[in-house]
Amino acid sequence: MPNFHTSTLKKLSYPCTFGETTFVYEAHSARGNILVMASMGGEPMLIRIHPKKEGGFLVKGDKVTRPTQASFLQKVLIDFRDASEAKEIFSNIEPKKFLHVKPSPFLKEINFFCQ
């Protein structure tokens, strides 16, 4: 699953658009985790930010809302990394080649499960 480790993150002002991605809002949990609602090409997804005990952050896609194609998530994470001016320590989000993939009409959207 695409992710990156960073030592710092600049706080974004929501909503904001960077590259092809719109970052809508940020939610915080009592445990200190952060979820960022993002949308690219009309496909919504969540980015999960875990503060690490030794300092820094792990930034990855949320498993429940991840898109079927990893390239969508990779592009969103790249846009988030660049928008938040992250000082990247480790990353597996830089693909060799982005594939142009259409979303499947058979997959349910997030709103389907909210009803």
C-alpha cells in the first residue's frame, strides 16, 4: 500500500487544491491520528496520518476508502506531500509509470453505504 514517512508536515488550510487533488477537511481522533478527506477526479478517499513515537509521521491511504487502483492513491499522496511541504524520509509512492485507469462502474461509492 502506498505510503511515506516524513519528519515534518505543514498544516493545510481547508479546503484547498494542489495538483489534481482537492483536500476537503481534516478530522482528529482522541488517539492523535488524523484523517484528511481528499478527492481526485471525483473519487473521494481518506488519507491517514499516524504520529510516530520516535517523532515524525506515517502518511498512507485509509484501507476502507482506498481506491481500486493504487495509482489514484499514489497521485493523492504525492499531491499531499508536496502541498504540506513534507520532509520525506522514506517513500514508496513514486511509480515508474502512471497507468490511465477508468473507475469501475460496478464498485459502490462511499455515499452508497451512508444511507
